[in-house]
Amino acid sequence: MKQVGLIMGSDSDWSVMKGAAEALDEFAVGYEVGVVSAHRTPVKMIDYAQRAADRGIKVIIAGAGGAAALPGMVAAATPLPVIGVPVPLKHLDGMDSLLSIVQMPAGVPVATVSIGGARNAGLLAVRMLAATDPALRGRMVDFQKALEALVADKEATLRA
Ligand code: RP5
């Protein structure tokens, strides 16, 4: 079952956005991947956003770079939670992408992660789904314990 819609403005975003896919894979959460551009394929974008919920998608992760309109425009046309990933391009270090995504008008939220933070977008989608899925929540708790253990291991190597 595909619960997450993972979309990006261009196939060139995949090198960043695959971080979200990898996180979803780690938790065995089903997802679909698509290239949907706010500026190059605006009709496809609106159609995708309007139909996603009825197709069973529960969370949308949208990544884009530069004048990154995709996450906000998708959020405007769907009732689903949208997580925005600012993709860094060659110029401006991704600040253009970040500011294009994060500064949404009241009433149209996008949960924006850090520049290039696709892995956290995937993990946030898992947490959203886990709110109503006890088994998935259990896997997230295990993941958090593993993170904690990793820090302890690394700290021990400092003292060794
Ligand atoms: C944005 O333009 C895309 O999300 C991508 O980050 C950027 C460049 O796209 P390409 O010219 O590489 O296709 O809309």
C-alpha cells in the first residue's frame, strides 16, 4: 500500500530526494515517486494534489529547488499534510529554495525541513503515519533507541 507521495520538481532533484525514499524503505512504508513541476507541468501538479487523498495517499513529501513553488502549491490544493524539502542548487546554497518553501501564508501549512533534509522528511512522514499505526510507532521508538545507542558508542570511542 502506497501511503506516501514522494514528488519533486525535476528528476535532477533525485540525488537529494532519494534520502526520503531510503528512510521510508527502512520503515517498510510504501510510497510512490513522481516528477511534478509547479512551473513546467502546472496542470499535472494540480491534478496530482487534488486526487492524492482519494487514491489513499496520506502524506506528501515535495522537494524542489530554486523558485521552489511545488510544496506550497500542492499544499494549497490538497487536504493532506505536505512536507517540503528545499533542494540546494548550484547558486545561493539552497537559501532560495528554503525561503520559497518555508514562508507560507497563514492557512496553508508546509512542514519545511532543512536544506537538503530529505531524510528527515522521510522520517517525519513515518512519524505522521505512526500516530495512527502502533506497529509503525514501535519501529520508530526502536529507531530512536538505536540513535541513542549510537551516540553512546561514539562517546565511548572518545574516551578510549
Ligand atoms: C526546480 O528547478 C526543480 O525542482 C529543480 O530543483 C530545479 C532545476 O530543474 P532542472 O533544470 O534540473 O530540471 O523546479
